[in-house]
Amino acid sequence: MGLFDRKPIAVLDDGEHGMRRTLGAGDLIMLAIGAVIGAGIFSSLGTAAAGEVLADGTVVRYGAGPALVLSFILLGAVCALAAMCYAELASMIPQAGSAYAYSYATLGEIVAWVVGWALILEYAVGNVAVAIGWAGYFTSLLSGFGIDLPGWMTHGYWNVKASGDPAIRALLDSAPRLAGVPILVNLPAFGVVAAITMLLMQGAKESTRVNNIMVILKRVVLALFVIVGAMHIDPANYKPFAPNGFRGIHQGAAIVFFAYIGFDAISTAAEETRNPQRNLPIGILGGLAVCTLIYVIVGLVATGLVPYDQLRSADPLAKALSLAGLDTASWIVAAGAVVSMSAVLLVFQYGQPRIFYAMARDGLLPKFAAKLDPKTRTPRVTTLLTGVLVALGSLVADDAATYDLTNIGTLAAFAVVCLGVLVLRIREPDRPRPFKVPFVWAVTLIGAGACVFVMQGLPASAWMAFGAWMVIGLALYFAYGYRNSVLRRPGSTPSR
């Protein structure tokens, strides 16, 4: 048995022993919007437009300025190439596990493990950042009602250590101490992850109903921002349009890529989708198209409402309205951000347990992670495990450090999926494909190259952290996964 043995597609369907199929195309599109429209547009948009600058004036990353809309279009094109590849594989391999399952069927076990390990960055580590961002908006809303939580209860230890804000760093000295160690925890972030986890344990259909309600609310809030903001646009704010040229557009795209993470999350729902061969491509491509259109419109309004360099904030949309003197609309948008980011948490927390479930079912992770709840037919154990890990991480972590790590892990998975489509076309050209990528050589190679190109816009620290993460993952694979793989058990018939 080699490291590159592939899992035959024929054995990927668990039939009546798998999860319950309850989701339609509409549910999938709403899941995609729920995952994509969230922390990126409500938080990272400001940094992508204005850039990242240290207190001493050192430029860490250049912003796109009003040309942010070109960053969104660039990313929409890159993600569209990856989305078509996802759609082809998802329609052929309607199994939980997303890019992990596709890689196992096309490129082999070792590649599947690497992709699965990268997906953990996308879902679990990314959700830590989203939870922390949610807590920031929630704390601001409470302040509007005159409720001010102590700083040591709303800032995690590493978030305070990494902050350049003197007021936040002062918490290291003013926070209560236990055995000489300052108590710095983000209780709102911990609480929202706990609540989302409890909801997800009720079942897939119940979770999507709540998600659909939140998606409707977030669309209403963004429509309010666009309508009110468009009435106060100053054309002078669009000049200069691209203050840092293509470098700014490129680096802005790398920053705001977090806004696009999530459209692939619905592929983790493949085993819970009715008629997946038809509905998965519709959900993936339809959701991405809607989200890209929303981003371009919101970007145009935000950069026209105030000078782009004033958008550098954790809550850029609310701040833009506030600077324009629209305080009531600003408060409503902030409230909408809380709902929006809750939906992102829901979908990402939905996806991660299904990655664990798929990997455990293949023997690469311990058996307990592959157990389904007998009533809901959902991976209850891994849902709870994911919730605990993300909640603990959000309690103390720094969100800025996790954004870049999430982006690089996701882009790596996208690149592998693009290549996987091409490999499977060569190896099994006659296999039925309910959805086929057009111009497959161009789309797959350009898609993989475009993902790597966007990755190059990320800082060196992200690459080093990603490398360390992969070393840890490979060590775990050879210590456990390689020896316990179902594919190596007597009677298995791997593809080569």
C-alpha cells in the first residue's frame, strides 16, 4: 500500500447508514451566503482598503483604496475557477469531507491528509477569529445600552499581548491576577461558540432553519447600508482610485480573501443533500455569484462614503456610517454584524465536524470521531469536540494572527481541488460527470496558479506558521493515520 493510493469513488456512499438527506438547493445557497457574508465584509474590508500600518508609520501591507472593488472582482474570478472544480467533484463524489474526500479519490491518501489538515485551519482556526470579531461587535452594542463589560472579560491574553493599542495593552497591568498571571479572557466569544454548538447538536435541518433567518436579516442590513450610504457618496473619495497600484489591489485581495471563505463549506453537506448531483453545483456556484455581487456593491459604497484611509477599523461599515453622521444607521449595521457573524460561526461549526467525521471514517483519526447520533444522524461527538476547541481558542487567542493562517490553508486546499479535477479527467475520462468544468485544462491550471498567486500576497509569518502546522499534521499522520487507514485493511481495493 503506497502513500498515494486512492480511495475508489464507488465505496464513498454509505447509503442508509450515512447521514440523513434533508437539504435542497435553496438551503445550500443560503448556507453559502451564511458562511461567506460575514466577518470578511464586516471586518477585514477596512484593512483591505486602507492597508496595515504600524504605530511608527511602517507599512506592513498596502491597501487597495477605492480599487478594493477590483480586489473583490479578482477574488471572485479566482474563487469561480475553484468553485467550478468543487462543483464537478461534489456532483461526482457526494460525500461529507469536501476537498479532503475529493483529494482522497483523485490524488491519494497522503495528499488527502494534507488537505484535511489544511481544512482544519479554514474552519476551526477561522472560527476562532470570527468569534473574536463577533465579541467586539457585541461588546460595542452593549455599550450602546450603557452596559460596559470589564476589559479583562472581553480581550483574550494573546489578543492583548499582540495589540498595538496602549489602552488595551494596559490590561496586562490592570487585570485581576491568579498566581501572578493576569486573567484576560474573551467571555462573549466563548459564549457564542457554546451557544452555536448547542444549536448544531439539534440536527442539520434545525440548524439550517436558524441560518436562513439570519441570512435574511444580514441581507436586509447590507441593503440598508447600501441604500443609506449611496445617498451620501462623495465622488471625491474615489480619487485616487488605486493609490498603491496593482500591489495594493493584490495585497488587498490577500487580506479580504477571508471574506470569500465559506462557499466551499456547503460541499461538506453533500451527504445531507437531496439530489446532490444537481443541487451541489447550484448551491456552490449560485452562492458565490450572489456573494460577489454583494461585495462589489458594498465596496463601492463604503469607499465612496468616506476617504478609504478612514476605513481602517474592526467595524469599517459601521464606522463609515458614523463618520458620515449617520449614527442610527451605524448602530443598526453593527447589530446586523452580530447576526451576520453568528451565521458564519454556524456554518463553519457545521462544516468542521464533518471533516473530522470523514477522516475518522477512513481510519485516519480515532474511531470515536466517526460516530453518528442515532436520532439526528449527525456527527454529535465531533460537533461537541469542535465546539470545545474553538470556544477555548476564542477565549484567549488573537484574531489577527488567525486570519492569515486561515487564508493560506484555504487557498492551499482550493489549489489541490483544481489539480484533482484535472488528474481525475486524465485517469478516469469516461466516468459520468453530472457537472463538467468547461475548458478543463485552462480552468484547473489557471485556478491552481491563481490560488498560489493570492497566497504570495500573505506575509512571511503566515507561511512559516503554515509550514509548522503541516509538519505537525504529517507527524500525526505517520504516528496514527498511516497505520490505521481503512484502505490498508485486508480486503480493501485501493485505486492506483
